[in-house]
Amino acid sequence: MPGGGANLGRWFESAIEQTAVKYRARGIASIHKMPTPYKIIAHDRILRTRSDVDYFGVIKGLAVAFDAKTTRKNSIPTRNVHA
């Protein structure tokens, strides 16, 4: 695992994508990365707009949507998890 910063996020997203490929191949789940939406604000400027979630899909017939977030802590507060 890399040291941190943007590299940590890229590593984590790569791990999610590799897992999603394996799950698709085994028929367990179909998880896809949501493309980052863009808004053209001028002919030479593009603004990245906030998307709703990073990933969406279906696991064993249940719809799922989640963000890929990393932390240096050992856990995340349960208030950050929504059903």
C-alpha cells in the first residue's frame, strides 16, 4: 500500500476495480465506477462537478452505491454509513 495522499486513493480505487472484475467473472456482483461529471464553462475551461457516488451496481440482487474513501484511522464512524 502506498504512503498516502492521492496515491492512496488511486491504490484503493484500483483494488476496488480488481475486486469488481473478479466478482463479475464469478457472477457474484456487477459493480461499476461512476464517471466524473464535467461541465463546460467556457470553450477552454472544464469544471468537474460533484457526482453522487463513486461506484454503483448490484450484489446478489440488491442495489448498492458507495464512495471510495480512505482513512489513516482503524475505523470510520457508523454515522458515515447509510442504508
